Amino acid sequence: MSRKNRVEPAWREDVPPEGTYRALVKYDPAKFKHPSAAWVEMFRRELGSTDEDFRVRRPGGDARVELDRRCALSDAQVDAFAGIVGRDNVSTTAWDRVRFGHGKSLDENLALRRGEVGPVPDLVVHPRDKHDVVRIVALCDEQRIPIVPFGAGSGVVLGNRAERGGVALVLRTHMNRLLEVGETDQVAIVQPGMMGPDYEAALNDARARFGTSRAFTGGHFPQSFELASVGGWVLAAGSGQASTYYGDACDLLVASEWVTPRGIVRTHAIPGTATGPRVNDVLKGSEGSFGILVEATMRIFRHLPDNRQRFAVMFPSWEDAVDASREILQGEFGRPAVYRISDPEETEVGLALKGFDKPLLDRLLAARGLHAGRRCLCVGTAEGDLGFARHVKRRILEISRLHGAMSLTGYATRQWEHGRYSDVHMRDDLLDHGIFIDTLETGVAWSKVHQVHRGVRDLVKSRTRTICMSHCSHFYPQGTNLYFILLLRPETDREFFDFRSKIVERIVECGGSISHHHGVGRMFAPWMEAHLGRTQVDVLRALKRHFDPHGILNPGGTLGLDDVAGTAQAAPRA
């Protein structure tokens, strides 16, 4: 069939009504980003999608949320919570219990589209401040009521599942303010429920809001920037797209205040001490299992957007891209902010989707030794003082040229910036037509990059009609991360979940971590002991017993700290 006679997908443009499953599964019910014609052509060519696939939609979650499970808490218990936060800040409605009992994993999306609701909290509670949290935790500990903290619900590792019911503690509703900007110490004290854009806007406007002499930035810009909360960054040990320069979320956390069943933990905002192991470090990345984060003291930086230096290069091969990147990160001349290298498959897909897969361009690039199927794109920025940023960019380009790269100016980086936060909104369009998109990411030492990359790709590409785009996007002198984007059309959901488990096992076998910046949740909990070893996991379990002796904080397998058996079957069956 000629292209002009093909069926064009009728992407949905309707904003799903509140109260429907589709309103829950979308990252933002009111936002859309439809796959371009180039995407559709790729699905036809690489995945075997047909006109019929684009004509017929899979279940999209249009039914209204229903729940046949009564609240297991007594009226007296519900009244006790209402007495703490006010009646308007507690809810037992089906909509609220399902809404605040799910994150944004593919697993949850697929199940909710079919109207299949997983474990949910019995009660949703919106604390007004940290004093409410103290009373709530005390009540729950006394009466053995589980608590699952909920920030923005953007997590993708089943970290919000109330496996044992109890209370969903929603921190975004009221605990969402920037409390203080300490210009002298260059820190900001922020509540955990503050959303990324609000946090950044407040820091950028610090002169007007807090009377500082200059504007600041938080330096943390994950792909979920518009969808996640500051507390979520810290609790999941997240990384931002500029973390190579600014640091990961755990690097940014200077001090913190937590409410635990054992009492309140307040760490000191002192940048360096020799007072034994730092409890502040112990609590980072704990995913709600050790305590409830109520205030975070974060490092901030001078906001100098006019100094940003964009660059992009094309390397002849993946090996050249990796070798140059290691030299850049170990070069001692400063670090880039954004820095990403795409492997050959991701590079070719990216060129095609942007319309740069033309014969003339291919010939021009090939004449420079940049051949299709081997070449690798790198995009990045350098930030900070203007002289520093220019110096970092210049040295990156010099090292890249020594590894055979060709400069592409900053245009490719601007193109990447255009979709850096919005691409996630394509997921539901794809799922409507049977195309699964999911990601896995791992931290690796430089010595294991090629081993992990080859091992995972060999496994993924053993399945026909499967796209596997890979890139490195967070860099350290000692290593980087590998981020795998999977696109396929499985026959059943279970086929995909089994395939994903095999990929995680291959990552661990090849020397990677089970997660680099998405956290562990319940999805990757079954691999924690194999990855960390029994002794390290026993340390984490001992900490869990200390902070939470009755096991009320996010119980049911989070981080593999309790009830690990059975959590591997958290994914819904087709």
C-alpha cells in the first residue's frame, strides 16, 4: 500500500474527565504530544505495525474508577486523623484512594486501563505541616497503621503501592513551599511536596521573594521535572539531566528533617564533618521506608542562563564516544552540565525522527568517517561563570576531535531541549495502539560500559521487531549510566514483563546496578540482595528495624527490606 493511502492514526485529543482511569494513568490529563509521521513510519518499518493496529484502539481507561473495597479503618480511627488535619483533609472516596495509591509505571498504566485496581490505601490524608506529620506518625505507630508517603506520584517502580492498606500521606497538597533561601550558605530549605517547576521558579525569583542579591537555580532537571516533587527526587535518589555538573539529588541534599516512629531526626547543615557515618546520607534514597521527609536543605547555585554554552558532535563509533567521554570526565578541566551520548541505534532513530536521514547528509557525514549504523551523537551544555563555561566547551570539542568527532554546533542540543520534558506524554498514544514503551537504567563503571551495553543489546535484539535505543546521560570520573528505551508490540502484557525481568537479570550479570536514578520500589526489590549482597541488605534491614520497629513505613517489599518473596509478581497478568 502506498504511503498516501495508509491509515493515519487518530490520536486522542480529549481531556479525560476526572474520575476516570485514563485521568489517572496520563502523566498530565491536559497535555498531549502525539507521535509524528516519522514515528509512525518507524513503527510500521521496525515493529510491523499495520493499518489495522492504528485503526483499532486498545482499552484506554475511559470507565469511571470503581472500588469494591471498604475502608478497613474504623470510624474512630478516621475521626482521629480528621482531628489532626481537619475533616477536609481526609478522604475515603474510591477516586482518592486509587489516585493516591498508584504511580506512573507501565505496570499500573496497563492494569488501570482494564479497570484492574491494585492495592490501595484505606484513607488519604493531607497533612498541613510537619507538626501534623509528627502526630500522624505517632498515631499510626501506636495503632500499627501502615503509611505510604505520596509526593507527586510520578514514580515508575511501584513505590506508591499500599500493599497493606493504611494511610496515603499526600505531601504535595499543603507542604509545597520554599521556606528559606540562605544566600550566605547558598542553600534553600524546601518542603518535600514542592514541584520542580515551582521550586526552580522561586529560586530564579529569589531577589524579589527573599531579598537576595542574586538569582539562584536548583540545578536539578530530570525528565520528570514538570511532574515530580523535590521530596521525590531525594527519596528516590534521582538524577537530573544536568547532574554531571550540579550533582545528583543525593549530592544536593545538605541536611534534612525526618519524622520517624523513633522520633524526629534533624541533621546539621554543615558541609563537612568527621562525626562518624552521616545519618543524613543513610536517609537519602530510603523511599519512605525509614521516615517521612518534612524539610530538605538543598544546595543551590548562581543562576547564569546567559552563560550557557551549547555544543553537539558526531563520533565515528560508540567506542570513540565512550573513550572521549571518559577522557572528558577525567580531564580535570571542569565538567559539562548536560552531556549525553547516544549509541548507533538511538542516533539513527533520532536522525530519522528529525528528518536528517537524507542521502545527501549521509554522504557528507560518511565522507568524514561518520557512517550510518556506527556513528554516535553527543549533545551537551557547559554552565557557570562565562569564562569557565567557554573553557569547558572548548576542551570538550578538542578532545572530541581527537577521537574523530565532527562538530555540529549547538543546533542538535537545542532540538533535544525542545522535547526534553514533553516526550513522556506520547506513552498513552502508543499504548492505545498496542505499542509498549518502557525504560531501564543502570549505573556502570567505565570498565563495564561495553560489557553491559553489549549484554543487554544482545538479549533485547534477540527478540525480533524490538527497538532498543541506548544512551549515557549522567557522568562521573569513575563511570556513567546506561539508559535503555524499549519499544515493542508484545502479544501479552505478561510477555513484556517476563522480557523485562530477563533484561534486569542480564544487567546485574554484566556488572551494572539495578537502578541508577529511578529508585527501587517494589519493582526491582527482588534483585536487591543479588546486587548488593546479603551483608549490605542486612545493614539496611537493621536500619529499617531501628527507625521503624513496627514496620509501618511503606511496608510490603520496598527496597527489598521486608516480604521480598512475592514482590516479583507485582506486575499484572494479561
